[in-house]
Amino acid sequence: MKYFKKSFTQQEPLSDSAIQAATEVMLSGRLHRYNTVAGEPSEVDLLEQEFAAYLGARYCLACSSGGYAIHIAMRAAGVKPGDKVLSNAFTLAPVPGAIHNSGAIPILVEVADDYCIDLNDLEAKASTRESKVLLLSHMRGHIADMDRIATICQRYELFLIEDCAHTMGAKWNTVPSGLQADIACYSTQTYKHINSGEGGLLVARDDKVMARAIIYSGSYMFFDQHRAAPPPAAFDSIKQVTPNYSGRMDNLRASILRPQLTRLDQQCARWNRRYKVLDQVLRTSKAITIPDRQANEQFVGSSLQFSLCGISSSKIIDIVQQCGERGVVLKWFGEEQPSGYTSRFDSWQYINDMPQLTNTQRVLSSLLDIRIPLTFSESDCQLIGEIIVDVVDQSL
Ligand SMILES: *Cc1c(COP(=O)(O)O)cnc(C)c1O
């Protein structure tokens, strides 16, 4: 019997240039983003400038985490306590958490069979015009039809915030993921596409919106030092009426992210080669369903999702266990109790009046998830796929 031996949570080491850059910051003692020598940009200023340039975005702000970036995106969008915000029912806990943190109420939208937001349910829920904001989560890197999203946002005058935690480096129809949004938020947490342990990046195009986000992040009125920010005049009317919710990024994290950003596209290509191997092996089992991706979607395969349609919960639990015993860690989104990084929408019990989302229940009940860290080789992915197919086919 074949076994897999590597860890599903082991990242690649940081490069020598990242370690060198971090050492220089530590030797300087100037770790705070606004602690600069006169006229010199800080590592955080440069990261913001470089990430904006990488995407082709107008403005960029580095924050303490992806979830924090989404929270201040809500605030910068003008969301007020009691407002209703449309968002995916299939997402990760920081997304409804950020909505809750802004005092707003999530209106959860069903997931479709392709793991993207259900566009018909979205249109139905937008058409009541109760919500002014759509927080669209590209959960596990699945990008919904962004042309239809744009039409829906235009038709119902929705402010679009994109959660691009899993789509940094991905594109829709050659446009970098996040550029269609009024605000897009990225994460640099260890399990995303660039790694600073914790961290977030927020991009926006409107002067006022970005000025508000910068003040919220805790600018101590040093906003004129930012290099990917609107001109100081944009801050005039908002700087005294916008609270400081301290959540800045520091120079140490920015210094290790900058060299990673230069290699991001290369890393995405490496993820996609691994994804392709795993995808091809898994498709050899008749019991495994992997929805086809849309032609316009240039995703980053840093994780893979598949469905075991029509297979009972008890059998899925058994499959997950058997794969685990052979060294392959699968996550099941149908689990009753939230565990690991997965949680089902019905475990977010702080949301009042949780709707019945029968389609989402159904999709999640057969949905499995597998991480693809870059410490795995393509032949590792071949082996992992063979083990899964073996376990699934034998359990039927
Ligand atoms: C990781 C993640 C975030 C943000 O996470 P942080 O850990 O706060 O950086 C947001 N949305 C999704 C879907 C995520 O996976």
C-alpha cells in the first residue's frame, strides 16, 4: 500500500534575499512603518507601491491581516451598524467576522455547484435593494463570472468589495483579480500566496475611500508619507471624523514580502503545475466530481476542491479517515462541528435570523478540500491523487 509522508502545512523557507532584507530592518531598529529617516520610504511604503504596480491598481494600503483589511474596507465603504451586506455563504470565518465587526448584518448568498457564489440567488437578494454592498469572496480561488457580477453591481448600485485571499496572482479575462472591485483585500497570512505570517493588503481607486481606509488603519496623521495613496487634500474632510482602528503592517513583514512579490507569478505557475497533476489523477475516479473551470478564469491552484456526490456522510468521514491514515489530509466542509480552517455557515451563530440555505447545505455536504503547499513536488501530487482515488474507489 502507498503512503504519503510530507506535511500538508509545511511552507517553503524564505529566500536569502528576504532574510537579508529582514536582517537589515532589524539592524536599523526602525520597525514601525512611520519611523523613517527623512525623505526615505519605509519598507511598507515600498511594498504598497510595488503591489499597486504589480496589479495595476491605483492605491494600496498594507495592514495587519486580511480579515482586518476586509473590516476597514467595510468601514471605508461607508457601511453603518445595522446595514445589510451581501456575501457568500461558502467562505471562511474572517469574512462574516469582518461584516459583524463593522456592525453590519450579513445576507448570505447560496453557493452554486461550481463552488462560486450562486448568481441567481445573488441577483434575487440584490433586487430587494436592502443591501448597498457586496462582499464577494473568491473562496478557495474560485472566481465567479465577473462579467455578470459587474452587471448585477451596476443594476442594483452595489459597492463591490472583493475578498482575494485566494486569488492573489489570479485573473479574470486577463484582468488581475480584485481590479474590478471598488475595494479588494488580500491576505499575506502563511497559507496564502505570499507569506509574512500575518498581513493584509487593501487596494482601492477612489480618493475618499482610500483616505478613509488609511486613517482607519492608524496613520497617526502621517498619511503624507504613503506612496500609493491619494493626495493629502483627499484627507482634509475626513481626517478628524474617522477613528483610528490601529492595524498597520510593520517594516519587518513588508521587507520579507517584497522579494516574494517579485516571484509571485512564478510561484503561481508552480502551484498550477501541481494542481494539474492532482486534478488529472482525481478525475480518473468516477465517484469524484471536479467542476470544470470557466475559460475566463485564470486561477491559482494552491488548493483543490472536489465533490463526492451522492456518497453518505458516514462514508465520507470514513474516506477522510482512511486518507489521513495514509498521510493525505483532506478537509470536509460538511462537518457538523467547525474544525481546522473549515467552518460551515450555520456555525456562525452570532448571525441572527440565519436563512435556510438548502443548496449550500447540499454542496458542502459532499465537498472536500486539499491543500497543495509548494513543498510538494509534482510526483508527490501524483501519489496523493492515487491514494485518494484508491481509497474512494475501494469504499464504494
Ligand atoms: C485567509 C482568508 C481571509 C483573511 O484571512 P487573515 O487570516 O485574516 O489574513 C479572508 N478570506 C478568506 C476566504 C480566507 O481564506
